[in-house]
Amino acid sequence: MRPATAATTLPGEPSRAGRLLAVNFAACLLLLVQYLLGMVANLYVVIPGRHPGAGARDYFTGAASGLTWVITHGPAWAAAHAAFGLALVLAAFASIALTWRQGGRMAVVLSVLGALAILGAGFNGASFLNYGHDFSSMIMAGLWALALACYVTGMFLAARRQ
């Protein structure tokens, strides 16, 4: 008979720590792909000064308009960067859901902080798209680094558990 505190996993099924390790590793890979897309967009894409959302008075309406425009009609690399960013936000929130069920307190904190950093980077990306301020790009890069640090730390903690 198993003790009451033992984790119940079926043979061949990854342990809880193994699943958390995989989720954090996937988040790191997705963030690295997003970084590369962002660098290509930064180096090779010129965003026109006039597009839907550009210079909008209402930030959130402008962000939605700019994001819709860049994904559907914008330069290909910028469109890929923006679309992948949206997918990354969804993946980050899915990571929270998985971590909430399977991780400890620190794993949840890291997952939530990583998701908030990704979300913040996305808002600053929309701000850069619509207003063109370099500081928005810098904030986006800093939040990307914070998100990556959260998921790398989550990987480290999950590996220590395993």
C-alpha cells in the first residue's frame, strides 16, 4: 500500500515535476522563437507612420486596431511577431492553469509572474507599433528577459524536485 503523501502516477506517465519541467522548457523555447521573430522585425521591418491604431488617443482601442492591422495587413515579419505574441500569451495562461494544479507555491508564483511579463511585453509591443517610442521596445525586451528568467527558474526548481 502506498503512503497517503506519495504522488500517484501511472507507469510511463511523467511525474508532476516532469510535467512542470516540460511546461517551463516549452515556455523557454517559445520565448526564444519570439525573440528571434522580434529581432528580425526590428532589423528588417519599417512600420508605416499611418496605419489603423497609429497615434490613437484611446490606448486600448488603438492597440486592438493596430494589432488587428499588423496581423492581417502588416509586414510579414511584424505580423508573425505579433501573432506569435498572442499565441505566447495564451500559452502562458495555460501554463498557469497547469502549474496551479500541479506545482508548489513558488512554481505558481513564477508562472504568474512570467505570464504577467509576457502580457506586459505585448502591451508595450502594441504601444511601440502605434506610437513608435523606443522606450516601449526597451520595456518589451526587459519584460521578455523577466519572463525567460521566470521560466528558467521554474525549470530549475522542477528539475530539483525530480
